[in-house]
Amino acid sequence: MKRILLSLSILLVLSSCSSQKDTEKPEVNSVYYEIFVGSFYDSDEDGMGDLKGVQTKLDYIQNDLQATGIWLMPINPSPTYHKYDVMDYTGIDPQYGTMEDFDDLVAEMNSRDMDLILDFVLNHTSTKHPWFIKAKEAMLNDECDVVIECDFYNFSSTYKGRYHRINDNLFYEAGFWSEMPDLNLDNEVVRENILTSAKFWLDKGVKGFRLDATTHFYDDSLENNIEFLRWFNDEIKAYKPDSYLVGEAWTSESIITEMYSSGIDSFFNFSTSQQDGRVVRALRSGNGNSLSKYVESYQSNIKDANKDSIDAVFLSNHDNNRSAGYLIKPEDKRMAASIYLLMPGNPFIYYGEEVEMKGSGIDENKRLPIIWSHKDKTGQTKGPVDATYKQENQLSVEDALRDKNSLLNHYKSIIKIRNAYPDISRGQYEALDLGHDALYGSRQNKTIVVHNLSDESIEFEMDNKKVVKVSGKFKVKGSSIKIEGKSSIIIEE
Ligand code: CA
């Protein structure tokens, strides 16, 4: 009885701790919110989301969601809606606002202790980038002996794979799309320009960058990709030691693991994400134990490659089908969120995931407007013009905030717990076999996470437990803990 009372009193103390001021800075800033600016919040009623709009919604991101950082998809001047083809690496696209708007956003985020990372697209530029315009013209006029930009790109007099035609005797490399010519990253002036641009943004107070398409820098050489990333990381860390770099390497776990040897802090963990990824597969099979064992082995592999590596876990991003389209049952949406938000490393939430946004197929459908309110249209964006998905019955943020059982409020409570237990982000990970396949168990330093992936309650034994904190239903009796189906608990050692 005495022991139960003691546990109860610790529990009370803890729960009063967790109701700490909403804006208090967590020990580890680890939870990023990925935003497609154009579909987020429109501050000047032209239907286009903008930087001022992001600033307007910082309270939502920081307090209602509890995210501690933001990844902005590209904001540089670009001729396309998606802006992954950059025309000026140190400019702001006028559709999104001005440099002053950007400075205001960074200043307010920094005053809130929020981290900002920018999408840095350096594999290719737009064909409308002045470098490419100059290079192409010089190639056509045979003036490359005096025009250095010719060597910024890869031209050829004959057709090769990934190359596009200018005329019968002139082709250029553009692996993704004819309008996105690949940069020649071996050119020293290109490298200098890349560094100058990166430092420009770091000087403005950004935390770092999300590096687009890192496996395509050199399409035929992993070794060269690693060499380039090592060079970039070394330069950036020498300039700003506490900066943060996360790479997009949409490839296998083994290649990602090798790429960690470059020193880049994080790479997105594609194998845990999406419809057929490890988190959703674990939910479908009801096997949490094997998921935890995988996390342990992946953690061990990436730490071997780079002892400071930080896994970057996510459920979906701007290139993937929205998760609410395949996680149908409310308890599956909640469980998937609990799992990835309580994994080691830095979780990345794709805007709208928290309000069950849907959309699949063409990219535009994956980047639709978040609906703020069904009654008040203030700030509502129009979204990509070519989107074909109709947002019928889409939950609004306003309604989700009001419903205490909403997925949004679940995200908030889980992230609050994550922020209160820094071990979850950075502790040494050990898979715990709790004797039931359905139970995901992990120990990170003094914090234990347990998820029950089945629908049934499960009882397990645990010695030396001191206190149990919950984000679902559970019962403690002596040395046994009974956890209800689709529930998650945290145990402090
Ligand atoms: Ca606008």
C-alpha cells in the first residue's frame, strides 16, 4: 500500500511537471514540422500561403502541436509551384513574401527557441537560373573559353541517359526533369557559390538545411556523394558548429548507413515511413517486438558509421501519399503517431498529418491546403492549381483543436511527453523483449517506452519500476503491468 501511495505521489508530481508552461524550451529541440509554404497560411488574401502566414501560425506549431522546429520546403525564387528548381539561392520567392518577412520569421522563431531549417536544392537549378541561361548561350555561341558558367553544368555533344536536347549537337544533363539541369558539383566555383549561399542563411539565424536529392549529386557514385557531403558538412560545421543537416537519400538502409560516414547529422529513414514502411507493417502484423529490434539494429549501424548520427523518422512527406488515406481506423492513426513520435532521433511531421489530411497520386494532391476553419476563411490558401483531389469532409484545425479526442490533440500530448523525456531523442537505444510479440519495448538510458500494438490487453512483468506515465490505459499490480490494447506507456527507471 505504501509503495502504491509512493508511486501515486510521484505520478502526481510528474503530471504536474508535464503541465509545464506550453512554451518552455525542451532540453532537446527535436520535433520538426515540414511546411509547404504555398498551401499553409495566406497573410495577404491572394490565396497563396506565405512567410508571414507561417509566422502567424507559430503559436499553433509551438503550442497546439508542441513542435520545436520547422523545415520549410523551398522558398527561393522559382518558376514552379513546388520551387524545387531554384533561380536564386539567396533570394525569397515574391509569391512567399520578402527578405524582410523572412528576417521577421527567423527573429520570432529564435526568440521562441524554435529551430528553422531550409530546403537546400543543390543537385540542380532551374533552366531559368542566370547560370544556366549564360552557360547555354555560351555553348551555342562557342564562347566557353571566356564564360565560366559553361562548366557549372554537364553538357555533351552526343545524347546520353539523363541528358536533354538543345539541338542535334548539344545536350545537357537533367536527371529529374528537362527544366532542372544538374549542377556540376566538381566545379570549384559552383562549390564556392553553394557555401556562400549556405552561410548567407546561417548568418540570418537558420539552424541548418534539409539537403534535397543527395543520392543524385553523382548518380553513378556513392563514394563521390559521400565525399561531397563530407566536404559540405565539414565546411558548414566549421562555420557554425551547432548547425544541423538532414539529407534526403531515398534509398536502402544499407546505403543510408554508408552515407552517415560523411558526418551529416541525419538522413530521413524512408524504410519506417509510408504505406509499406516498417511502422505501418508493424501495425498491420501487430508485432511491436520485431519493430523495436529493427530500431536497435539500425541505431547501432548508423552510430557505427557516425557516433553522433540522429535518425530522422517520419510517416509521410511531400512526395508520399497522405497517411490518413491508408491508416483508416482512428486507433491506427493514433498508434502510428505514438510509435514514430516516440522513436529515437528527430521526428518530422508533414503539415496536415495531425489533422488527418488526405491526398494521393500526383504530387500536387500531396501538397493541398490545410483547412484552418470551415466558417472563418481567414488565411485559407488555394493550393496547387493542378491538384485533382477534392478535399471533401476535410477536418479543420479549428474543429480538431476543439475535440479533445482528435488526432491533433493526441500529437500534442505525445510530443509533450517526448519533449519532457530527452532520453527518447538522444538516449542509447536498447530493444526490450517483454515476452509478447505485440509489445514494442525500448530502453533509452532511464526511460522505457512500451506500445501494445494488439487490440487486447497484455500483462507483463517489470522489476525496478519506479513510476509509470501513460498515453493510454494501464494498470500496475505488484511487479506486473497490464497495458490495454493500442496503448502506450512510459516507465521511468
Ligand atoms: Ca499570400
